[in-house]
Amino acid sequence: MTLRLEAPAPMRASLPLLAVNGVPIGVARQSPDQRTLTLVTTDPAALTARDVRLVWSGDLGKTTGRSRGQATGTTDADWLKARQGPLLPVDPGARGKYQVGTSEYDLGDEAVYLPGLEQRAEVRGKVYTPRGAIGPRPLVIFLHGRHQFCYGDDVTPPDKPWPCPPGTQPVPSFRGYDGPAEALASNGYQVVSISANAVNAYDGDVYDSGAQARAELILHHLALWKKWSTIGGGPFGRAFVGKVNLRNVGLMGHSRGGEGVARAAVLNADRGGQYGIRAVLPLAPTDFARATVPGVAMSVLLPYCDGDVSDLQGQKFYDDTRHSVTGDTAPRSTVTVLGANHNFFNTEWTPGQSEAPSGDDWFGEENESPCGAKYAGRLTAKEQQAVGTAYVAGFFRLHLGRETTFLPQFDGSDARAASAGRAVVRVVSQVPLLSRRDVNALDRALPAGAVRGKASAEVCAGVSQPSGRLAATPTCMTTDDWANAPHWGAAWYAARTPTTAVTKLSWTGTDGVLHLDLPAWQRDVRRYAALTFRAAPDPAGAPKTDLSVRVVDGRGRAADVPVSAVSDALVRMPGRNDSGLPKNLLRTVRIPVGSLKGVDLRDVRAVEVRTDRVARGSAYLSDVAFSSPGVGLSAPARLLPQLSASNVTVQEGDRGTRAMDFWVTLSRPSIRPVSVYVETSGDLGETVGDVTRQVVFKPGQVRQKVSVPVTGNTQKGFDVPFDLVLSAPREGLLNRSFGHGLVLEDDGAPELTAGG
């Protein structure tokens, strides 16, 4: 199926889909001129297509054109007066003691070949330097995301979209992060913001939408800085010799750049950890293939009013990584910013500030709650940029500079920066293993007798899916709009990989109890600061609910704390039931251990969640733990075995079904079981069978076969390329996570003959 557009498609981080008669049927490949979209499908709707349109993965389920004055969400007023945490003693967004010098380097529009793109790309960057700083400084690399790459004369994009054709010039997206870059540089950090326009120009027809290419581009810039900071040369001579610490590196990536920096951290570890990448901040990121990022500190910034990556799929970086490796000592968090959109973190994507044309990615009426441009809870562009500066700078100062004054900004206690102003921000945190004692992740069925009274508990994952796509059962919620289910919506390249499992607690009386026993070795909790878990109200229930938490010691003494006294996690987030809102996000419940009066903290026997606050309700619960804030130990996870999928090419054949054998391999044996999900992805047609399974390597195993059925025929047709995608690994790293399959057509191509 081919759709040709009258004008080039807009550049978005979301994936382009073709919808037939109003129903999306698959991811389309984009031509270099952005006017042609193609896919192969077995969906019978294609045979009776009355209407074929381009839609975007981030827009599924959205409705537009609502009239002014329509009712707001039931909790919108609550969020306009939401509780605010204490101010940090030091503002991470404030300028430091160093003057900031800026410069740029440009080695050409086609200076490096990127294998993941099969094209050449520019090598261009803006450098922010702390003047007068002594010794090697931590290095932070910024990478922008998918945006228009050229602007100027309104001409048809050529077949070769990069470099920019005559009459146009590159969009300087890499210059759009001056705020966080200068905040970091003025406090002694070396910052480089790099350009990735060539990747944007070509990633519409790349198997992974450009994640590998972006990672390769980052590592190429790091290789240059290794040279420039050791022996000098290039555009700077000896100016940076001895001034950059390549063993202490952080990466920030925006939009598809967020997936790029996550991939770069893993690719660096796969290659032996040549660079000391210790901290990664994906900002409003995509996560099309369910990667994990173990070993390094990570914070995922999620803008609540994201009109492009509306499903906040970056949430899965946190969910999938948090228990993926035994003994992982790195911390991770999510930072949800209410009133923030996708684009305005970059001034070059912001109207009134950008050099090239730009716009607000949110849609709808400007006074509409909660994301309309003039709604009281929506942040202005400058307010949003101040929030971005505070959290980007605070994160890297904490994890690269070990400036622990910023721990409360990321530990779930919602301490805030003065420069972030009125922004409402909610943080979920998994502190390092050395500072955490897990009680129960609540991702598996509880033992008999753990739930008492008029209550029931069921483990759920996924959502009911539109368009007949598969989902795990039982599902956590029913929705036609994945954008309101960030934990549970499917990833497009790993659509059948199970999503985060949580416990759904339902009750019809005030005597319900979910009881968690602590084994003898866990009972002394004096060294921990808080009891924490994640929670959210069931969208099918009341917009506000409540529970209480009881902690019981060996003598039966107990302390009770209402959830509503310490958290708004059980208050539905703002927005009506459309436009991807309200988001159903698990949020932090944090009970200070010091508030558990009368309980012997040396002998805690049980933690209970009780339904004594509201007579009827339901809520999601996850990740019960005792914890204390900490920076942990972050470094490339180079000791983990690496998982790869092979490439396979076969002839179609004339009849019958035979196996097309892929090999999934480990780079070395592991002492622990290693697992990974595998599934076929792409335009499979009628020739290639659909395969989904979890592959588990027993200790010592390094090679497993995955057989994909191929059905032969004698009809003329075309070659069938597809992918075998690896996702959500446990105890391993993804190396070659896309295995490429190709079924060669051996009956010739079809011919069209027109008679007169």
C-alpha cells in the first residue's frame, strides 16, 4: 500500500502509520522527500479501502475540535493547587562562579559515515566551556531529536534530502539548549551540544527509526573529544588538552535523541566501556523497541502535555530497567512535569525564539484544561525552559559531580528548585540497591492469605488494544487511547513484549488488608529513611481514593499512615477522558520511617495496605521498599553478556512451510539465567509467520535458535524484508538487537499490462 501526499509530511518523533477506513494497520516507511509512505499488509481492509490516511503513533485515540466551555477533568482544580515540596538549598538552575565561553566546530555536512543509517552525516557542535576551570572537567553531550532539518525556500524536498538543497539551510536545533548548557558550564562542566540533521533526514526509512545511528554519532563525537583533549588538533589546537574527563561523561537526549542516548550508553558498554558514560537523561524520549539501560544513573523527563510523544513511552525505560539486572547499583527516576509540552525545551523549536519556523506541539483550544496554551496550569515557554534547565543541570551535577545537595530533587520527596517556579513536578525514584531493601515488587501473585476482608488483588499488565493487537491478560485498563497508559501501551517494534506488571487492589469494604510479611533478615529497617511504593487510582473507579499503610512490629505494635497525608498519588491526574488524558501514571508514596511512632524499627514484621479510608474502590500498587537517598555507583555495564540476533536470507520456495532459522547469541556464558523477548516485526505479508517468545539462556548457554516459518508459493511477488527484534532483556545487554530477515522472491515480479 502506497500513500502519496500533496505536501511533505511533518517531521515528528512519533512513528508514521497508515490508517485504512479510520483504523491504523501498520508503521509506514517514509521516502526521502517525505511525500510517499509505504507498507505491506495482510489486513483484508486494504482490499476494500475507501480512505487511506497518514496518522501518527502518538495521536492514536485522540479527539480534536472540542468546543470551548466543555467540562474540565474532575481533578483539574486539585492540580492547580497541588502540594509543593520544600525548596532546595542550592538552585541547580542558577549560574555558577565560572564565566562561560562558547564556540562551535563544523567538520562538514558529510563528515562521518553512520552504519546504522547507511548514510553520511554532519559533524557539528556547540561547545560551552567554564573559563578558568582547572583540570579535566566532566563532559556532558546534548543531542536534539527529530525535527525539520532544513528550512528556507518552499521547494519540493529532493531525493537526496541532506545536505540541504540550494535555497535552504540547516535548522540549528543543536543551539537550542543554551539554558541547561550554560547552567552546567558556569558550575564547572564541559558541555557539547551536537547536530543530527542528517539522521533526521534519513531515519524515516531505517529499521529502528534512527536509534543506532544517533548512538554512533554520539560515540564519534566522543572519539573526537578524546583526541582533542589528549593530543589536540582539529579546530581547537591544544585548547582542550587536559581539560576534559572522558571517564566522567553524561548524555542528554531530547525526543528521538532520548532513545539515541539510551542506545549510546548501551553501545558504549557493548564496546568495552571506552568512555565513562555514567549518567543518561532522556527528555521526552521515544522508546520504540523496549531497551534497558542498566548500570548508569538515569532520569527520564516526561512532559505531561507532550503533543508528539503523547504516550510518554519513555516511562518504559524506567519500568523495564528497574529490575533487569541483579545487583545493579545505579539509581534511576522519572520526572513528570505538568503543563510542559514536547518542543519548548529547545528554544529552536519554540515560536518567538527559533531561527526557523516552529510551533506548539499541543493541540486543541488555547483555554482548554489542562494543556491549552492559555490555561492556568500550562507553563509558558520560558517557564518550561527554566524547569528543563533546573532538572538537566541538577541531574548531572548530582551524578557526575557527586553534588549530593541535589539528591532530594530526584529521590521522590519532590524537593524543588527555586528557578522552576510554579511548575508542578512529580518524581518517582528507584534508589541504588545499596540504599534499598525491596519488600515486594507486587508484580507476581501474592501467597494465599495475603489479602483479607472484602478485598481482592490481581496482577495485571497491558491494556485492551485497538486494531486487534494482542495484549497480556488480565489487562490493567480498557482504553482506545494508548496515550493515557504510559506503563502499558505497546511499543511499535516490540508490540507483544509484556509490559509492566502491577497489583490491582480492589475492595468493597473498609476491612480489606493486603499483608506483606518481612523475612527475618529484612526486619531491621533503622538505616532507611522511608517506606516507599508506587500507586495510582484505577481509571474505571473514583477520581480520588485513599488507603492507609500500617507497619507492624514483632510485639504487634503498629503505626498507621493515610496515603493522602503524604502523597497525591491516589488523585487522578488532570484532564478529561480524551486527547490522551488523563495519564494513568504510578506515582510515589513516601512515608518517612521517623513518622512510624511506637514501632520497633529493629523488628518490623509486616507492611499492610488497608482499605479503611474509603468503603469501595480500586488502585494500582507496585514496588514496596524501604530506602534511603543515595547516588550509588554508576559506570558502563561492560561485564554483562551481550545479546545479538543474526541476519538470515532464504529463498521463498514454491510450496509448503519451512523454518527460517535465526540465532540469538550471548557474547559469553553467564552464571545467571539470561532472558530476552524476541518477535518478528515489519511487513510480513502472507509469506513470513508471526513469532513471539521469550528466550531463556541457562547458565553456560550461549546460543539459541529461533525458527520463523516461511510459506512458499508460485505467485509472482516481491522480496519480503523483516526484523527479528530483541527487547526487555534480563541479566544482559542488547548488542545487535535487530536481526534482519530477507525472503527472496523466486517467481519474478508481478507485471501490469494495460490493453487498448
